[in-house]
Amino acid sequence: MTHAIVVATDGSPESITAARWAAGLAGRLGEPVTVLDILQQPYAEMPTDDVERFQVDALEQLNERLREADIHFDESVAIVGDVDTLLIEASQDASMLVLGSAERVGWGRHGHFSLVHALAHHVACPIVVIPNSPVEEREPVVIVGIDGSRGSRMTLEWAIQFGARAQMRVIAAFVVNDIYTTFSSAGWYGKEEAKARIESATDSVELIERFGADPAVSLEAIAAQHDASLLVVGAKQHHSLSGVLLGAIPDELLHHPTCPIAVIPRHMTNAPDHDRSLTEHIGL
């Protein structure tokens, strides 16, 4: 599964929507698609032969669902195991891990979606969550949240590389909390904004600055305004002044996505060898 787009399915309509989105992006990027169905063993003392037969039957059903949905894929796998462990393993050689979103607690019958926030700190590639709605043709635009931090800069670099490969325009969004507009600053609201302006100062990026108490809501509004194909944020454990890359922001966006949301895992934005980490997982 080297540099494949890996999409996790569970047979639900949401996961089929995610698989269709992944197949469309793979065609744009020229990357293979691996569809992964992680199964729960019906009972603990299931004989090995029965487990193998169970996996074979599940794989046949998965392939049939994908064919009925007219979804192109290069590889399909159905395997019994622990969901988070297998997803983390699958991410090691993947360019991205794609999951579907459901309007309920948990993701699909295996509860995948409840693991997304934790996975963002352990997977080796970006996680993309697809909203529970039909896949529509969107504008070739990538919105990326920035806040002037080092992690923000690395997240922006990933978005720029992705945008170049997918032939999409990249817009960096810096959201300023309303509380910081109560003093005269001649348009400068602190060192974070200054750094954000510097890091986005490139011909391949357009910078948008907005006021808003809730960065997640503001980012979604910007994505909706541009009918963006992807909204990119970085996973972060600690708070920042502007709040764009708060750990809670990716979590909020992932639980109620209105467009495809990509979360860049913390190790990719904080690792000393960040250039290698970023290029490996964008397929360069």
C-alpha cells in the first residue's frame, strides 16, 4: 500500500461516500486506492479457519458493494483486528487515510469516527474525513488554517504541495478572535499575525484574514464561500493565540464536517526532519 490513498470502509453509506471521494482524488493525483474493511470477530473463540472464511466472505461483499457503486479501486482488504491498531499500521505507507463521517456518535458500526481525534496524534499520514452527503464537484480550492506557529507553517507547506499536485488554488486563512480587535493596532494584532503574513507570502498562496470568536466556524464559512474541495488544519496539543490550530478545532470540524477536512498529524508538523516527513506523505 505504498503511497496509496487508504480509505476505511464498514459497509455504511458514509464509508461508500468516502470511497467515492478517495477514488476521485486518486484519479486527479495519479495515486492508487486501497479500500480497507476492518472486521470485528463475531466471537472470541472463533477457529482460525472460520476467521479466514469470514474475511474472504467479507472481501467478496466489499468488492461487490464497490462495483455496484461504480467506484474504482486498486486493492481491497478485509481483515479482522483492532480498528485503531490496523488504521495506524495502514497509515505507515499511505499518502492519506480517508474516513466517512456520520451524523451520530461513532463512525459506522465499528465506531471508527470516535477514534479520529486520537488517531491524529498517532497515524503517519494526514487523515481526511468526508461529510455525510453526496460527493459533489467543488471548486479546485484548498483552504488551510494558519496561526503563525511552526506547526502552522508545516501544515501550510503540506497544503501547498498538495495543491500543486492536485492543481488546486491554495488559500491560507488567519482567523483573529474578536477580543483582539479592541485596541488600535493599525491592522496588526500580534506576533502570530505577523508570522502568518510572512509564512503565506508566496505567489502560490492567497491570504485571507477574518474576525471570529470561533475559528472552526470561521474556517468552515471561508470554505463554504469558496466552495472548497478541501479544508486543511493541523493537529496540535497546546493552545495558540489565534486558536486556528487548537486541538479542539480539528475535533470540532471533524465531528460536523461541511466539506472534506484534512488533519495533518502532529508528528508531521513538529518533527525535526519535517521536510522529509512532509514530502514522503504527499507522494513526492
